[in-house]
Amino acid sequence: MAPYDGYTESLKSEGLQVDPWLVSRSSINPFLEIRAIIDLIRIYRRKKPALVHHFTIKACLYGTIAAKIAGVYKVINAVTGLGHVFLGNRKRHRLLRHCLKPLYRAVFMARRATVVFQNADDQERLINLGITDDSRTRLIRGSGVDIHHFIPLKDNAGQYGQSIKVLFPSRVIREKGIKELLLACKELWSKGVKLELLIAGDIDDGNRSSLSGEEFLALQANPLIHCLGHVTDMRRLYASSDLVVLPSWREGLSRSLIEAAAMERPIITTDVPGCRDVVDHGRSGLLVPVQDSRALSLAIRLLIDNPDLARRFGQTAREKVVAEFQVSLVNRDTLNHYEMLLGNPLPKEVI
């Protein structure tokens, strides 16, 4: 169940049943939000699921309410990342957190419901806030990646000594660190460093921190910046990039970093939850302080000047993915949890 988008037909072509959910990600209109909950109740009553698995915070909140009303008692709420309500320190964030805490607690402490986290920091944060407790939570590392699909390719186009290709694999929003990366690149360009910035992602009109259309046009006008938009097959792009840089302010668990690591790309990212889970500083990549363009510039220059070090980082990064993040491990943990909640083994065709 999801709002209709560009992936709906692809899902249907795989033989999956897709029910459109009447919800707007960015809406705060109370009438539209009530409609979204009622729509979920209608779907749950018609489908009569044995178990529901919600992703993203709005789906967790509305889905748990709808499940209780519709008589669905086995619920998994997957927290894919914490937003400003939980993380912000401004007065309005603290006030909103105080007002919403009873609602979040009611949802995440619901009977026979489990909260799944992608990183331990988010898990600890909600437990310390009293929104859930340790007995109701479970840590499952994202959705995993196929290590047989994302493999090191021999035909890498990036060659140190020529123009270095730095890949930013993300939506073009401030919270992904795009502004800091641009400042870092400008500093390196001013010092004569030959590098090109590849941006694999679009602006996000539904996100308040998205760059404006005018700002994005300014990026497109720079001959050293290549705005590629949404890229369906990232493998060739990872392979042709010398460095993958994601200076995000925070992640649930960065899938793009895991994909890049699986392909042995040297990674620079921030020392924040969801990023440092993927990269071990000084072993499989570099971690820099959040919102620090100077540190980012120095890290990029370090790996440009030390290609052998960068190569070793990439090789170690793949080893970590194989050990912790491959999709078979994540799927096994998820299906095991389904079986535990349902109280019986899943059919063989599911497993």
C-alpha cells in the first residue's frame, strides 16, 4: 500500500498487488490526514492481513491506529530515520516533541506491536525518551543490498591523475549536505584541483529543505557539475566515480553508501547515525564532522592525493557489507521476525 507513483506499475509487473493509499507525505491538513487513516482502515478491513509492516513515521502512526480499529493486532513499525521532532533542539521542536510524545508512545507501545530500527542510535534515542522500551524493539540493518548485483566492476572510468569524479548519490536537499559539498568543491577548484561533481538525484518538492528550482538551475549551469537526475541503474555510475561523498546530517541507514561500499568505492561521509554504521573511520572510509565543509574539503583532498589508501578503503568497505549488510541477512532477520509474531513457519514459497 502506497501512494501511486512511478514505481507502482513496476511493482504490478512483478505480480504484486498494489493498493493506492490516499496520503500526502508533506500534508498537515487535518481533513486530509483523517482521510488517510480512514482509507487505511478500509483497506485493512477488506484485506484482513495477518500482519502489517509499516515504513516511515506517518505510515507507522496512521497504520497502527488503523490496524487497531480494523482488528489487525500484529504490527511492525519500521523507523527509517528520526526527523526534527525527535532531533531538533529549537524551542518549537522541544514543544512539538512534548505535545506529540503521548501519541508516539501510544503507537510504539501498542500491544503486540514491534518497532524495528535501522541503527542503534535511533533505537536508544526513543527508548531514552520513554516512547518505547527495549522489549518491543528490534534492530534490522536497513533493507540490505544484493552483493552479487553490486560488485566491483573492472571497467572503472575514474582514473587518478585525470579529472577526479566525485559522486553525490542523493536527493538534492540541504539535510543531505549538498551545500557543504558545494563549498568544499569550490575550495578545491580554487586551489586548482581537477574534479567534477556528479549529482545523482533530483530536487524534492515535498521536502522543505530541498534546493529551489533556481538554485538547481545554477548548479546545472556550472560546467564542473553534472546533474544527472534520478538514475535507475547506479552500478555504472558508482564504477565510473573515484569517490562517493554523502555529507548527510543524519540517516536511518544509507542505502546508497552500502551500495557504493559493495562496489569498493572509497567513501567520505559524516560522523552521524546511519552513516557511521556503514563506514569505519580510517578503515573503510573517512568520517567528517557534520556541516563542516572545510573538513570535507580536506578529506576529499587526502583521498585524491593517496589513491592506494582510497583503494584499500574500498576493498575493506565491501568486506563489511558482505559481513553485515547483504540482503540475504536482512531478509532472514525480517522473515524470522514475521514467523515469531505469527507463531508458525512461513510457507516455503515465501521464504
